[in-house]
Amino acid sequence: MRNQSSGGRSPGSRKRPALLWLLLPYVLFLAVLPLVNRVTPTVQGLPFLFFWMLLATLATPLAVWLARRADLKRGRS
């Protein structure tokens, strides 16, 4: 049975721009890595690369939470 609210499309084919938040960890970990791969400067006594990886690790749950929150606002669970 088709979902009438989606205009005849299957429920999974709707656009979900909130999922773009899930690209944030990918960009922070991989795409930017060649730019931050250095030991100096140090931030709070940590080499810059280590600080960057720590920052990206802490940003990952935030990105997942933002994507989930936006999905819930659109009525998806």
C-alpha cells in the first residue's frame, strides 16, 4: 500500500537534508586530514593533529544528534 502523504513515492525516497550533518565527521576525519597533519603548533600542550582528531571525535556525536533531531522534527522516527 502506498503512502499517500509522500505523493506516491516510497517513504524512503523523500529528501532528508538533515543527513548532511553526518558528513561532518567524514570531512573532519578524512577530507581535512592532509591540511592538519602537522605537529606544530601545539594546542593546550597537544600536537595539532592529536587535538584535531580529538575535536573531530567530540563533534561526531553532535552531528548524529543534530541529524536525529532534524528527522524527529520532520516526523520521522
